[in-house]
Amino acid sequence: MRIAVFTILTFLLTSAAGYAGEVKGTITYEGKTIQPKYAYMITGPDVMEPEMKVRILILSAKDLSAKIESCDTVNCVDGWVKDGMTMQFEAGPIAYYWVSLEGGTLQYSGATHRNVFRPTFDTAERLAGSIKFDDTPDGGGKADVEFDAPLTKAFGAAH
């Protein structure tokens, strides 16, 4: 009986909104490297084209669960990513990413081919797999990560 209750509670807690998934690996920009610990996926309208719905992967060195949960818009979440990376997934071959390090003082946004994402899960409820790219020759970021990101929050508004 205890095992059944524990299993049910574990499932409920890990399925709840705000839950962070795991990430292993490194994100680098301008010689600074972090090892993110938390993975999230949010969905909602694109900030630039609100009629388009997107999925955004967030990899962070800090737990952002409560901060993401407190946001009412997709745009609000960007302000909380100070040591990590976001990557936007939508239809098409391009994935847009943003690296923010050193408490947000070092930032870079760029685009890379979507094929840098090697999925093990790619659904509306979960993104998992690996991302590996190196844009440092062009002055960009570098990532070599494995992650499992549950849907943390679905937003209805971009701004």
C-alpha cells in the first residue's frame, strides 16, 4: 500500500505544472561555460509573430519553476533566464536560440539548423534528447547538452 501511494504521489508531483526536467552538459559563450541543471518547455504565441504558436526549451543553471509559474506571458519568462539558454522550436529548418550567462551580462542570440536537436521525445508535452552545436567561429554560442524537459506551462499571450 505504501509503495502504491508513494508511486502515485511521485507521479502527481512530477507531472504538475512548474516541474523542471533534467539536463546534463555545457553551454559556452565568449569563453564562459555553465553546466545547466534544469530543463523546461513552455508553449505559447511567438513574441514577434503572435499568431504563430511555438515551443521554447529553457535550460538553466538555476531553478526557474516558481518564476515561470508566476509569469502571465511568454515574454516574461525571458527576463528570468540569467544563466542558461533558450531555444525556440517551430515549423521549419531553423531553431532560434539565446544564450545568457554571467547573470545576464553576457548575451547572444542566433539561429542554427534544427537538426542540431536529436530527439528521443518530441511531443506537445515533452521535449527530450540532445542538442549539440558550435557557433563560436562566427562569434556565437556553443552547446553540448542532453535534456528531458516536460511541458512546464502553456501561455495564452506573448506580451
